[in-house]
Amino acid sequence: MKTIDELLAEGVRGKRVFVRADLNVPLAGGTITDDGRIRAVLPTIAKLAEAGARVVVASHLGRPKGEPDPAFSLAPAAERLGELLGQDVAFATDTVGASAKETVAALADGRVAVIENLRFNAGETSKDDAERGAFADRLAELADVYVGDGFGAVHRKHASVFDLPARLPHAAGYLIATEVGVLKKLTADVKRPYVVVLGGAKVSDKLAVIDQLLGKADRILIGGGMAYTFLKAQGHEIGISLLQEDQIPVVLEYLARAEKLGVELVLPVDILASADFPDLKGKTPAEFITVDADKIPADKEGLDIGPKTRELYASKIADAETVFWNGPVGVFEHPDYANGTKAIAQALTESGAFTVVGGGDSAAAVRTLGFDENAFGHISTGGGASLEYLEGKTLPGLAALEV
């Protein structure tokens, strides 16, 4: 895989360099609530601009239906990128139309432009190779060189991620190089004890990674909505908690495998349970009870791990040498159900281990709860991409850069 440093050594002054970034930032009323993904790609964009490249930044945001939708415009991301770079960033109001062509043509050496949301064009995400390829052809007209640095999208076989690199000289940006380097530390020559913390809503989202990690991790701590399928599989009452009943047979198999392999698969011992899902907008005080994990009342659902579980999980992390965490262990968006996720983050910062926060909601939780990002070994920009890498899958965006 060609590195950006190799590309820079060849010279990029005056060249149009297409940077596939991941500017898929959360927005509230058009305001960015977490600019972490923009800051993550900043080193690549800044270095190219300093070297005199004409930088064309492209990304997706949200899930528009293959046509323009103002709610998913990249305009706020372009504005924030300009603030972080300390220069005006031009913005094209389309992806491959007149505005994009005019904006790119007007770029001077060392300047940066952002084109509109790639997913405003159906060709970006099309499953039809010809349709995707046709869109990639039009994107290629905007550039001389391609730099892949949108790690959060490398597990997608999309035009700008998979097809475009085949049409241009290409290299990997700093962010992708860093992400891949970190993930290798989780899959080869891992320092032990190796502890994995998995949360989130659906157990089905994590089954493949559990399958892989059962042969690699020393301990797997389970929390979040997915924990209740495990508890149900053990025959416990879970009330109206999240449940994927069709996954119980697989969960039972994993519990048996963990025991056979000597892997600690740790489940909550107590739960914060309520009859009502919390109001996440007004964040009014929640009404809940703390109960043993095997005694959740029939009319209540689990919404966070309890104090005993927080202590248990912290003790299981304390002596770790390597920790990977993906998924909050409670409804952290509400302060009354954030203590479990906060305890996991705190335990990581105090462990002395090489700690990796696996993107997505976990990364958002770390920032929302006020933790210093530098207290963790690495905060990934791609939760889904990280998981698929750990599952052993071939990621299209990485494969395209290796050709």
C-alpha cells in the first residue's frame, strides 16, 4: 500500500488530489455536535495543501436516498474544515456537476475545496458495477491523484471508496495508516491479558466479531442491549428488555465455546431497569430501580449496567495489557444511564493498557462524557470498519489501495 509520504516525495504541487475523507459528523439543527472525524483527517489534508496540491475533499454524510437532501449537506463540515485549517475552503453544491467542475478548476495551489455529499448521487452506493463505475469515471475527471483516508467507509464497496482508486494513481492517507496499524496490534502479537468490551443494542451486530475473538481474547465483557439476549439464553427473566430471540442458539454456542476455550465471557450481575425508555431530548430525571441481572421485573427493561457490574468490569480491565472497546453499555445519552459507559471509559484510562475505542457510539460517548481523548491509546473513526477488520473480512477500500 503506497503511503502519502511516498506520494509527497514524488511531488504534488499543482496536482488535483482527491481525498476521500469521512466527514460523516453528527448534526443537530445544522450544527456539528462532534467534529472528531474532521480533525482526524486534518493531518492528511493540511500536509497536501502545504505541499502545494489542489485538494478536493469528498465524503458522505448520513443516508440520503441517492438525490440531494439539504438535511445531509456537507456545507457545515466544509465550514468547520476551513476553521481548523485556517483558510477559506471552497464548497461545491453538487458532486460531479457544473459547481464541482468550476470549483475544482478555480483552485489555486495549496487550496482546498469540498464537494457536496457523495450519496446525493445514486451511483455512489449502487450495487450495480456499471452504475458505480460510471459515477467513479465522473469523479476521476476532477482529479489527478487519489488519497484514501476515510477509514469509516473502507468496509463499503462504494464508487469513491472502491472504484475510484482503480482509475487514478493512489495512496493511503495518514488516518488509514494509523487505523490499520492499530488494528494489527489487536490481531497479531497481542500483549496479554487481552480484554474486549462489547456493548451496543443488537447482539447480531457483534456475533461475527465474538466468533473471531473467542480464539484471541482472554476476557470478553458484554453490556448494552445485547447483554439481555445472553441473559435470556441463560434462562433469566429480562422483562421487556431488548431481545433477539432468534440469536439465542448462537449465543448458547458461544457461551459453551468460551467455557471450553477458557475465555472469560462476563455478563452483568446487576442492572438499572425502568418501565419507560428515557426522554433523551429533555433529559428529565429517570425513574429506575437497581436489580440483580437475573431478576429484572416483567414490566421493566434494562437500560444500564448497575454499580456491582461497574466494579466487576473495572476489575476485569485493571490488569489488562490490551483493551478493545466497541459499543456503550447503557443509554449513555441520558445522564442517569451514563454511569456504566463512564465506568468503562474510566477503567480504560486507569488500566495502563494499550486501549482502543472502536469508533461510532463509543467514540461519541467518550467525548460526550468529557474524557480527554489523549487518555486512550487510540479512538477509531470507524466502528463498523474496525469490527469487520477484526472479523477477518476483506475491506474493499483497503483492498483497492493495495493494488
